[in-house]
Amino acid sequence: MTHDLDALREASERVGLPFHYVQRLVEADQYDAQDPRSGDALGRQLTVVFDHYIAKCLAAPDPIAALRQLGFEETADALTKA
């Protein structure tokens, strides 16, 4: 499914998500015959989602508390021990 940039910007504004995040989700769904992971669109999209939420947590005033609030317990524990 092809999306033009204007439609992606409109969707981004409508749902309140950053444009680059929506764009990355769409790109993760595109098939690329040269990419060995091309058949795993869901896995690539989940990576984008995970990256988005981890970045939001790490940018928070208390990153460890933010990670715990979203359920990233193991990540929070690893950072606490670091």
C-alpha cells in the first residue's frame, strides 16, 4: 500500500503522533526483495514501536520510573544496575 507524504502528515496530526514515527511504521511495512527481513513486517513495525517508547522513556525527567510505568521492568532493572 502506497501512502503519499501529505496523507501521512494528516494521519500524524490526526492521531497526535510524530510524523517521522508514522513514516517509519509505513516504511517497515514495505516489501524489499533485497532485505532478508522483508517477510517480517510485523517484527519491523514492533521494533519501531519499541524504539519510539524507549526513546520517550529515556528522555523523561526520571527515565527509570518512566520505563517502569510502561512495563519495561527488565530494562529499568538493567539501567538501575548500570
